[in-house]
Amino acid sequence: MAGHLLGAGLPLTVHTRTKSKADSLLARGARWADSPQEVARNAEAVFLCLPDTPDVERAVLGEDGVLSGAKEGDTLIIDHSTISPAATREINERVTDRGVAYLDAPVSGGDVGAKNATLSIMVGGHPSGFEEILPLLQRMGKTVTHCGPTGSGQLTKLVNQILVTTNLLATCEALTFAKANGLDLEKTIPALAGGAAGSWQWANLGPRIVKGDFAPGFMIDLVMKDLRLVTEALRDPKLDLPALSLVHHLFAEAQKTGHGRDGTQALFQIVQKLAKK
């Protein structure tokens, strides 16, 4: 994602907790900063993409965080992480009290979407901030939508994760059925991909499952974090979503049996094991 901004000729300063992960960007001309604070000192826009809520809180509000280096009235923070909607609203309050603008802008599309700049980006926050940053978001994503006030981007991403995980379970069960009945799986996937049963999971993760490729585009450990966030968000309206409960249980089983750092498509192995009982 950062590479697309750099490729557009924009000056880019980067920071990661593991500096070697920024080597390719530094080799292309990006500047290194030793902290989020240093990134923010001369930045008009600061983009974050981190694993979980505490990581974002530290990166934004910590002693050497973005907020400590941001310029009042002149800095916009865009958070691409998937984190708690409630925490997002709290961070926004802290940030805006200091005269800094904030957008929650989680993404969907996996590693493929990030590399190809075809991500879906769901944005919450003030419309003026969205309009200001839209040209940069369009460098990274194909579908960029302002979803509403602060926290709306995160809530929309959780809707996305309900769809993604239940569609993936359907993909795993459908391939298990096809395999058990002797179908050629490499023909079955394209035969259905363009019809009513087609989905991103079927077209993109189905072929990886057939090849036994469980390398992560998105890890099970991270999808478990996202499903925890969905469960937390359910407590307020007290909804009961049975398919979500089932897929959460199955991903928990995958994590417990050592697949936490595998791609989400490793759910297929759990479905296979249960189907053979």
C-alpha cells in the first residue's frame, strides 16, 4: 500500500517495528523514521496499518506516538487497521481534542488486493477529511466508500468479516463435497466462479485449497481477532448469528490445532477432519 503512494511520486516517510520490513521501500527512496512521532512531524497525512487495537493506541497515543508529533490543524491520521469500533471513537476524541483529524479506514482484499491496488476501503469520519484524502486512497484501492461518522468504517469492516468467514466455510464444505464425490476440483472452481455461487473466497482461496497451499494472505490468528471484535460489537444489540457462531468455533479449533499462522483457507483442513468422522 505504501509502495503505491511512493510509486505516484509522493514523498514518503516510513516506520515499522521491524525495520527490515521497510527495506524495499527505503531502496526506492522512502525516508526512515525511528518512531511514529518522527513520521508525523513533517507529514500532512499519516497512514497506519497494525494488527490490533492496543497496537493502534500505542502508535497514535503513546509517548512517541503520532499525536505527539502531529501539527494541530495540519495533520490527518488514517487508520487502515481493523480494530474495535468503540476504541476507534475514543481515539478520535483524544485526537480531535488536539486539533488533529482522524479517519478509520480498514481495508479488504488481502495481500492480492494490496499488491494490485484493488482493495476495498471503508472509511468512517468527517466528510471533509474523506474528500481531502480520497485521491491518495484511490492509489491503494479500487472501491473507496465513506460509510458514515467515526467508527462506521470499522463496523463496515466487521460486516465484511462476517461475509468473508461464512463464505469461506461454504467454500470449504463445497470442496469437501466435490472431492468426496470424485469431481475434478480444478474444473469445478471455474465452472461455478461466474455463476450465482461465485465469491472472492471461491475464486481466490479455492485454488489455493486445491493445491494444498495454506500460506497466509491473511492469518487465522488475525481473523480470530476480527471475529472477537464482531462478538464484542454484538453485545450491544444482543444479536444471535448462528452461522457466525459456527465459523468462529471452527476457526478457534484451527487455531488450537496449530494453524494460527496459516492462511484462513486452512479452515479446509478442519472441515475435512470433521467430515470424515
